[in-house]
Amino acid sequence: MHERRNLVVFTLLFAALLWGLVAWLVAPDYLKELPPSVGWHKAASLVALCAFGVFAAYVSWVEDKLPEQLMGRTGGRAFEQDGLLFMPMIRVAEVEGRPNHCELSVYYENRFSGDCEAVIHLRPDDAAFFSHHGAREVHFGFRCPGGAFGVVHQPIAIRRKLQGMPVRVQVAAAVRYPKTHGQKLRSRRGQPCGTFDVDWALAYRQSSHELGGEIKLADPATLSLVLPDDVDDDIRRGDFRIEPISEPLSAKIA
């Protein structure tokens, strides 16, 4: 992002540095008649050096290395757990000839360059929707590459009596960076959400423990979702699928 602009800025900074060296060290002894005057070149080179130096510092340490993309898809709101932003949304899409297929789509965005592992848990009131037959909650884990922006689509069923109604959902997540967070790529933060204990060796398994309401959520955030009408009210099993949206990190950072 902004690779050409940054190249121009650092080129001008280098040119201002050479200009300053000539104006302050060479001109007083060897170029005394330099027009319009040696003093003018000293002042102008100093101003240019300061201006380009400040801008170079900004693009190096302050400016985001990647554009923020998630909140443009989610109405400006997102949850965050330790550098991973995410937002659950419900959509209805025709899949394999099923026009009433409903999915819980969780958009996610990694604020750092390090790869992370994430587990997100959603607890709807009245067990309003579920991902597996007999389940009461939605729980899934995935690996997120550094700087990635994507979406996880989880097929769900919605209880018939609650279709078309608003429902309150408790949201919690656990995130870890196995190696390091790495470089911060985006500065915009999300709303804090709750968390829970995770056995990372079994983090990607969906058992009755994960789906049956037995997990203890610590300080979960709340989200209000309006459930769609005329969709499937039962599901045998629905495995989620991950859909990357942005290109690989190496293709996005200069």
C-alpha cells in the first residue's frame, strides 16, 4: 500500500540530506557565491529535511501498513480479541438447490503480521440457532494468516418459532499467536468481547461440550441479530468453510 508514494518520500528525504550537507559543509568554504545565497540554501535545506523526515517517520511507524476492510462490510462495528477483529452476520443463500439455506457468516481481520489461531463462541438466547442437530450454541476454530481478511460461513438452522424475530447473542473468543504478533498492520481496534478457556490441542474439535452450552464464558459481549424468516429449522451437521477475501500478506506489504 502506497509503495510508490513512499519511494518518492524517501528519495526526497535523501536528496534533502545531500542538499543540507552541501549547504552547511561545502558551500561556506567553496561555494560562497552560490545564488541566491548560502544562508538561503541552509534554511531551505533544513526545512526540507525536517518536513520529509517527519513524513518518512509517519509512514514508517504510524501509518497503517494495510487498509482496514472489515468494518466497511459490517456497518462500522466489530469485536476484537487480542488483535483479531471479527463480526458475525446472518445471511440466506441458495446452496445446492436449497433456497432456504441459512448461514452465520463471521468476517474476520488480523491486525498483525503474525499468524494466529482463533476460537469463536456464540450463545444465542433460547438456543435460537444451531450448527448441529441437538446443539444449542455455535462454536468453531480456525487459523488466520498475518494481515488476513476473510469470512467463515457456518451453516445453521433457526428454530421455527423464532424466525423473523430479534435475538440476543453472547459473543466470546479466544485468540493466540503461536510465535509472535509481529508487526502491527492496522491501528483501528474493535469492541472488546469475552473469552473462555481453550485446550489448544483440541481447539478445532466440535464436541457436545462445545455445542451444548457447557463452556463458561467470561464477560461476554452481546450482539442483537434479526433472524431471517422461512429458512431451515433443522440441520443434521453443518461444517463451516473459510473464504479468504484479501490477497496473501506478502503481496500487500512493500
